[in-house]
Amino acid sequence: MAASVQFKDHFSVHADAYTRYRPSYPPALFTWLAGLTQGHGLAWDCGCGNGQAATGLTPYYERIIPTDPSRQQIEHALQHERISYAVAPAEHSGIAAGTVDLVVVAQALHWFDFGRFYREVERVARHEGVLAAVSYGPVQVEGAPARVVDRFYQELIAPYWPPERHYVDEGYATIPFPFAEIVAPAFAMETDWDLGHLTGYLGTWSAVREYEKQRGSAPLLPLITGELAAAWGDPHQERRIRWPLSLRVGRIGMRP
């Protein structure tokens, strides 16, 4: 079943925090994707958020057009001379037909109307262009705090995730994908964060926003702050944080 065509805005209100706390994709991912396309004139980062994927494409493509229906996300996006942002839905990008070598959708495909988006991909793509949908699921934290963060995700806020979240938890395997697939290597985002950065990241989750919306002004994060702080120890100590990536990559115009 396709996702609703209506734009479900879970992130605009906290676009600045999204920019500050969200992790970055590994450069090796973009090196691999660029090696799949014959041309390197134009890449489209669809559902770009704050432009993390778009900036990763700048070494490989002459131009990148990132689009997002949230004007607030675009206003807080990362800038680069090769990047031209646009406020537009995934299903109607405004990009000229037959011009795009690579379409990247990073942590956003589960929000789209699949059928309409795939038709837009076919419209804008050049011959043998490539579509890459990337997602990442629950955060993996080094050491004792992992137990607290896992319980936070699996128990405390589980009822507050939007229904489309199940696609992320399933590693995008259940999303319909009408193109001949390319097997991707294993990639992961990895970084070292202190306690403050991790809790800032947790606060960007749409389930946290929904919890606070349904339960008034009562914040969610203090429910785990004490337990997480105890497990963490020195709040300035950095720990390894990891998100394995799930990819669906296909050659546009070639059917399975």
C-alpha cells in the first residue's frame, strides 16, 4: 500500500535541531553510488531534509538539486556552490525530464506515495539512471547505555511512531520497488558523541514530538535522563554510536 500523498510534516518545527543533531552518511556510500551512474551531471536528493545526503554528493556530480516539502528544513540546510535547493514534494519535483543521473532518497521514501514518486523518478531520469533509497533504524550505542536507549525505543515511545515507521524497522525490505535491483555493500554511519549530543539526537525523533503533542507539555526525554546518565558516566565522555544502513538500489527503467 502506498503512503498518503498528503505531506505529513514531522520535522519542520525542529528543523534547526535536526540540522544540529542528525548523523552524517559515510563518504564511501556516495563513492559507491557515483560509480553506478554513467553520467555525473545532475543528482536529485529527494526529501533532502537539511541536505546531509546532498553535500555527500558534491564531489561526484556537477549539480545537485535537493528537494523537500518543508520550507523550514530547506532554510536550515547545508550550503554548497553545487547545490540548488527547492521546496517541492517528491511526487512533483519540478525538475526537467530526462536530466537526472542519480536519485537519492535518504531516510524519506517511507513518507512518499510510492506509485506517484516512481513515475516522477522515471520522468526525470536519464537513460540507465539510478535510484538509491537509504534508511537507518534504531541507534546502536556502545556499552552500558545501549540497554537504556533500546528500551526507550522499543517500549517507551513505540506507540508514538507514525505508522510508516514499520518500513524503516523492516529495513525497507517491504517497500514496493519496481526497478531491477543492484546489490549494495554493507554501509553504516558511525560517530563519537557525548551524552548531550545523543540526547539532542533522541529529541529529534518524530515519536518524541508525537508523545509531547499527545501528553501536553510533559517532556519525554527526562523519563530516561536519570537512568541514561547513570549508565553513561562522565557526560563529556564520548562513546561510539552506530546506525547500520539499509539500501534499495535500482537501475531506473529496467524492471525486475
